[in-house]
Amino acid sequence: MNKFSSFFLICLYWISICKVSAQSKPDLSAEHLKTMSLRSIGPGAMSGRITSLTVDPTNPKVIYAGAASGGVWRSKSAGTAWEPIFDKAPTLGIGSIAINPKNPEEIWVGTGEGNPRNSQNFGVGIFKTINGGEDWVCMGLQNTRSIHRVILHRDNPDIVFAAAMGSTYGATEGRGVYKSSDGGKTWRRVLFVNGLTGCAELVADPQNPNKLLEAMWEYQRWPWYFKSGGKGSGLYVSYDAGETWEKRTSKDGLPEGDLGRMGLAISASNPEVVYALVEAKENALYKSTNGGKKWQKMADKGQGDRPFYYSEIYVDPKNENRVYSISTSITRSEDGGKTFNTWAGWTIHPDHHAFWISAQNPDYIINGNDGGVNITYDGGKTWRFAENIPVGQFYHVETDNEWPYNVYGGLQDNGSWVGPSAVWKSGGIRNSDWQEVNFGDGFETMPRKDDARYVFSESQGGELSLIDRKTGESRYLKPLHPDGKTPLRFNWNAALAQDPHVNHGIYFGSQFLHYSKDLGQTWEIISPDLTTNDTSKMHQDISGGLTFDATNAENHCTIIAINPSPVQKGVIWVGTDDGNVQLTKDGGKTWENFADQLPGAPKNAWIPAIEASPVNAGEAFVVLNNYRQNDWQPYLYHTTDFGKKWKRIVTPKNLPVKNGANGGNYCLSVVQDPVSPNLIFLGTEHGLCVSIDGGESWHPFPGETLPPVPVFDMKIQQRDGDLVLGTFGRGIWILDNLSPLRELAKTGAVLLDQPFKLFPAQAGILAEFRSYDGPRFAVDATYEGDNKWTAVSIPVWVKPGLKKAEKKKEESAEKKEDKKEEKKDDGKPRSSGAKPDAKKEKATVMIFAMNGDTLRRFKTELDSAFLSRIYWSMDTKGIRYPSKNEPNPDQLEPGGGPTALPGEYWVKVDYKGYRDSVIVKIMDDPRLNISVADREAKNAAIRSLYQTVERATNAYNRLKEAEKTISLVESQFSNVPDSLKKEAMKMGSALKDSIGVLKEKFFQHKEVKGIQRNPNTLNNYLYKPFGYLESNRGAPNHTTQIAIDAAKRETDALIQKVNELFDTSWKTYREKVETIRYSLFKNFDRL
């Protein structure tokens, strides 16, 4: 039987060991999914919307920042380093943060941001931690949707106030001011006006915690219109800790008529001075000098440019006349509100929502805006941006096929960006690796199919450009109607798609579907109006209520989803913001609307995403959400026959609640796997869900893998098999290697009953890594995203509680092979090796060439039950260098040998008696051009060097063994008379000295004061060739050969001296000892 036949039979045996019959039907669970870790790649360069800021009153270096949809972040270093502390909660939408002044370990978070724009994120109640953010408990108020302020009573922190704004999209009871007197166990609503009026501001007198000022605001948003102001708005004062309230009106000096949103501030240095920024017929700042009883109009110019989005004022804690008004920019008054001047314009990101001023040092100010956190220590003269808080809000995500592939996306108020999914250089993915290709509110950002140098970039209202990433050249592409007159309605987030069948074809959506064959240079309309064309919903130009706010955010009756089938040309799906689901099968000639055929679908709902199946022409998934009409249910529909029949596959009953979220987990995006069609991913308001049975059941990814962030868009990078998420609040996340989930989708959850299984690995890449961009030692203030392992990473399934398999009587050929004498390891750290831990049983990994040759053997720990990973650095068996340390007995053989050549390899793993195998692939760096011949020449040079190293190691080990023999002789001579042993002992001592001199020539044994970089030792000669060999992937050059020859020459010379010692001094010593006592010596042949 030849070697390959034996190898084939061994492989069949290994495979047969892992066949298991299912005893019961297991089910995919959060425990399974939590080991499928996702990578966060940022970026932090543009950060995202910050809604709340506070600082530990006992330690000004501890800062808390709340993001609109990115959770709570804490810095213990005055803003240098940041960490998320709210990811275990059910939502990341943050409205307010408050700290117990008597116990800073107690922190309260009101969820749901208080900025009711069209991209507002909602909450699920109020939360409390008593251990500094390690654990969070929901303390109620789940139906408030938005808690804009939380205040703890200064003298009795068990008294807590919550300012609830309620749902933006309709009348609800969960509005007003809530009070708890028992630390959040129970709540009472102490102020309520009506179902459309929420509490937009709540402040406490710094010197009298029982005195509160509160601003009620009547407002409502529809998908097509926003209205700020109404009779429910008003300013209220309480003097008894919220038990009773007095309303202030025009009789007290406030403006007449309907009021809108108000910002309030009480001076800490003189609480009689109170300021109110009031939205009314004429927006203005009002001031009270008697604690809020009477009011006087102050400044009215430039006040409240967008009150619904930001209407907040702050007073310097030590100067009652210094007032900050935060809105698009920050203005400041030094004369008690009479006049204002720009204090922070576009030096920092505009659109400000959060502000904190130090009571001890008012020059220390922290600002939160649409672009993140900024800190000044000199009163605004200079600013520092916290660039390591990755809370970007991505609307869309795309990928290309570069090496490594890039990720593209547009962010809320932070432009359009492109960055790498991984970097082949030192360090992680830094902000400097990302490129902003356009500013504004960023939406679809996608590379040209045939050349990723060029990027389609879209901002609000259909502002579309094609941008050259290399030069910055930009071509404006927004289409006009052919008649030049008919207005086109483009959504805030207008739909864009590339034609999968025509290289330069692109689709763009207004109320019509536009098509271009030439990258947007010319357009044609290929559809009728695909919306409801309801003219009653087309008043976006006058949207805003008391203050106009017409920014394209309320553009309605528009196309928001386009997905042409990649399977069949001419099949195009279109979704609109008013509930239509349109399909053409002939490239736009005829259309069919399924709006009335989706079972249980609400009228005029939002259709943000349609997934045309990458496998079946007639199959599609339609995402529908309706929270903009105060319906918070999840909806996902599925058809397999071009819409003849529809099935709702997501309902509140089969979409599990994640981390205790109480409703509001509506659907946002969906993607079907092209390899295993039963594998479907669903993006929701509170994270990511997966189905492995075509949508029959759904499983949320737990917070250990992905925080509960809105997942607005997803793409599967088909070449690498990765899932890329565009989250609306935490940037870009990647689930590398979908093979475990693909296997589950193919076989069903019964696979989970197997004790042990290997899944297909992504190809290892022999990537060359270069050095950093920018500073090498970036330390804590620089953001670094999670990088991807370039070598072989094999997913491994281990059933929890797995016990050793029962041994069989007959051993396999491979088992017998394992029992042969094992080579020892050199103790060097290897990524494919294992950390020593005698308590855990390790897996034995064997790497074979396809001809059956064994290339590498090592042991490794499996990180956890369920899904773990085995890493192979693509190295082959290495060599042990001369070393004073003994080999690691837990290692099968040394690693770090010649790098495996590109090709396929068979990996077999034995764990607790269970075995499985998988074929892995190694690829060359696609950026390089190195021939197989050159790689083989390099490996041949390494093997030649190894022969020299092995001879040197044998010589050194012989010297160590000789030393041990001398010590053994000396111990055995303890009872021998001195007259007999004196001469032998003297000879042994001299021989030890001689051996010590020779050992010093291998490497330096003695401690040396200072640094000696190039000692004249044999190991220096032996290691030097590797420096040359590892610096070049190809054939060794002449200098490398000189180093190899020098290593051999020096080794030969030193071995000659070792041989001389054993031929002379050692021989004489042995003869002397053996005349006294029996032989303790081993016969040494010449080296």
C-alpha cells in the first residue's frame, strides 16, 4: 500500500469517528451565538451624535457620555481613553445620564434620545447601576420611549425625577414628569398635560433641590411633516419636589400664543437668575431675576435656529451673566443674555446637544454634538476631539473586492467614508486608514463595480456624485425630469443600486425609477410614479410648526429601496416610504404593486429594504416598519413566486426579545446568504438576528457578540464569506467566516448535537505586513479597530460538557504514529501553540500535505464550549536552537519552520478522543508576484540551515549531558575515600570549567551589564541567516548565502572543539572514574 493510500484510509477513519446520530432536536440559542464574535472596525474619526454628558462629582477625570444610539461611554482619564459600559442593556438609545452625588457608583440612564428628528432612536425605560456600570437594572418607565432628563435629589438620592418626552409619532400616555421616592421601585406621574405634550427640559435649583423648573412641549412628527408647538406647551415651577406645579404664562412675561420647545437654565452662583430659551411666534431668550416668577425678554436675534433639534442653554457656574446657547453653533453672552456672539463655530463639529461646565473651573467644558465629544480646558480657546468613541450612525454599507476588501458607508451628519475591513500592517485599523469621500448627511456610498477607485456618494435629498478617491474629482449626477419642469421627490435617504447585469448601469429613485447606462451621465425614467402620489403628504417645504425646518427630512411619497435581481435580468423590486412594494419583470415596462397583498401589513408603512434573493429569481424578502405611525411591531415578508403568495415570517411572537427589551424591536434590514439560502440575517432596532431555517425561527445575537444597536444595513462579502453590518450607532461590525452558520443552515440544528466538529476555514493569506501609518506608539487616545487574522483560523464546534470518548481496542494507524517519540519544542511563543495550562485538556492538531507528508503538529487549547477556533500560523515543523532551557514537554515539536507554500492542506484534530478533519487553503499575497520556484528555493535554504542548527543543538545538548554526568559522578562518590576520588574529582572540576568555556561560545550564559547587541557567539551566527530569509519571500540572495555559509563554518569549528574535548579530557576522565567504580557513562560518538 503506498503512502497516499494509507493517508486516505486514515482520513476516512477520522471522518467516520465524528458521525453522530441525533438523540433529540437541539435548538440554536444565545449560548451558541455568543461565541461567534463580531469585529468592530470603527471608525472613530467622525464619532456620532452625543446626547448627554456628565462628570463624577468626586472625580473630574471620570466622564460619562451618552450617544443617541451608541450607548454610554466612560473615560477615567479626563477623556483620553474611553470604554462602553451600557452594552448589556437592551438598547443603546441614550437620553440622559445622572450620577448619585452621594455615591458615584450609582448611575442612572434614561433611554431614548430627546432630539426628535427623523432619525431619532427610542428607549425602553430608565436604568440604574449600583456598581459603576458593571450591571444594569431596568427600573421601569418602559413606555415613555424618550427620557430626556434624569435628576436625582441632592439631599435624598432616593428621590428621582424623569422627564419623559414620549413617542414622537403620536399621542401616548407615557409623557410628562415622573417621580420616584424609593430609588426607582415605584413611580408616579406628577405632571401631565395631554398625549402630545412631553417634558423637554427639567432643571433643579442648585441650592434648593425641592425647586424644579420644567418645560412641557407639544409636538408631533409624521413621516411627511413635523409640527412643533401647541397649547400644551408651557413653563412650570414646583417648590415641593414636584408634588405641585405652577404654570408661568404671558401674564408673567412669557410670549403670548402657542409655545414650542424651551431650554431652561438656573444660575448656580445666583439661583434667582433663570434663563429660558423659548420657541414662539418669535423665538427669543427670556430672563427671570426672581427665581422664575416673572420674565423679561432679552435677545431675540439668532436665537433658536432649530429649536426642535436643540434648544438648550447653560450658565457659567461662577458667573450668572455668562450664558451659553447651544444649537447649530455655540454662542455666548457675557451680559446676562442681552447679546450673543459666536463662541464655537465650525472649529468643532456643528449641531450641539450636550454641554457640561465644571463648577470648580468653568474653563473646563465638555461639549457633545453630532460629531462626538470635544473638550476644552481654557474656555474654548483650544479644543481636543475624542477620536476613540466609535458611535457612527451608518445608513448603508457596501463592500468591494480589493485585498483586503474595503467597506463603504454613509453616516448621519458625518459624510461618506471608505475604510479597510482589515489592514496588513502593524497595529489595528486606525482612523487614518479611513477616507472621507464626501460631507453632509451620508447615505448610499458604493464603489463602482469595475473600479473601486470611483465611488458613488449620496447625501440628503438625492444629492448624488461620482467621486475619484485618488484625486478628489467629483461629478454631480442628480437627475432632472426630462421635461425640465416636473419636480422630482427624493427621499432624505433616496434609494440607489447598481445593475448586476450591466457594468455601468445604475438605478436611482425619486417618485420614479431612474436608470443610467453610463454611470449617471445620462438618465431615463423607466417607471410611472411608483408611490401613492398623495399630495396631502407633500408639504415638506413648510414643515416645522412654529419654526420652519425644511431640510428634505420630510420629503415623502418617494422610493427608498431598489433591488434588482442578481439572478434574472429585468427583475427589479422597489419599495416606497408610503407602503408600496413594486415589481417589474421586464426591466420597467410593466409594474405590479403588492401593497394590498402583504398579510397583516399596515397601510402606508415604510419599506426600507427589499432583498432580491441571490439564489432564486422569484424569491424576495420585504422589510416593513411602521413606528413612524406609532406602530412598533416587527414586519418581514417573504415570497418565492414573484409575489403571487406572501408570508409574514417575522412577528412579535417569533422575534425574541433581546436583553429584556420591551417592544420597539422593529425590522430595518435583511440579507439572504447566497451559499446556504436558509441562512437569513435580520437587522433590527435592537441588534442582529439570524435564522437557519429560512425564517421560520429567529435568534438574536447576544450582547457579548454585538451590542443592541440598530442594524440599518448588511452585506455579505461573497469572496471572503463575511457578514458586514452598518450599524446606526456603533459604526461597522464584521462577522468573519459564515461557514459554521452555513453548515447549520444546510443540516439544521441537529448539527448542534454532535460532540466535535471542524468547519471550513477561510483561506490563509501569506500577507506581507508593513509598518504603521502615523505614530508607532499611539497609546490610549488613538482608536484602533479589531484587525483580522491573516493565517488559517478553523472554527471548531465543541459540545458543552464534552467527556472523553470511549477508547476502542484497536488503535488507528494515526494513533500508533502519535505514540512515536515526540520531538521537543524550543519554547518560543507561536500563535499556533498553546498557553500552558495543565488543568485543561488540549486538542492535538496535525497538518498534512495532500501527499500525506506531515508538516506540523502542535497542541492548543479550545477557548470555550460551543464555537472555538484553532489557529495555524502556516508554519511547518521548526528546529530547536541551542538553549539552556529544557524543552516544553507539552509541545509535540517546535514550530516556526519554513512557511507552507500556497496550496491545500489537510488539518486533522483530536480532542478528548473525538476527531475531525478539514481541508484548508493557503493563498499567496495577491499584491505580490513570487514564483513557486523562488519559494521552494527559500525553503530549501531554510532546510539547509536547519541541518546546521540541528548539529549545533546536538553538540550543545551533549555538553549539558556531560555536565549532568559529572554531577552524578560527584554525588555517587560521596562515600568513596578521598584518597581514591581526589584526582577524579579534580579532573571533573577542570572538565566542568572546559565545558563551561565551550558553552559560552554557543551563547552568553553570564549576566552582562548593559547591552551587547552582537555577541560573538554561535547562536548569533545561527540566527542571522533567518533575519535575511524572513525579510524576503522569494529566493535567498547572495548575502543570505554568505550568512548561511558563515553559520555552517562557525558550527563546524565549534563542533570540532567539542569533539576534541570528548576525544581527550573526557576520555581520560571516564577511564579514571571507571577504575574506581562501575561505569556511569554513556558512549558518545563523534559529532
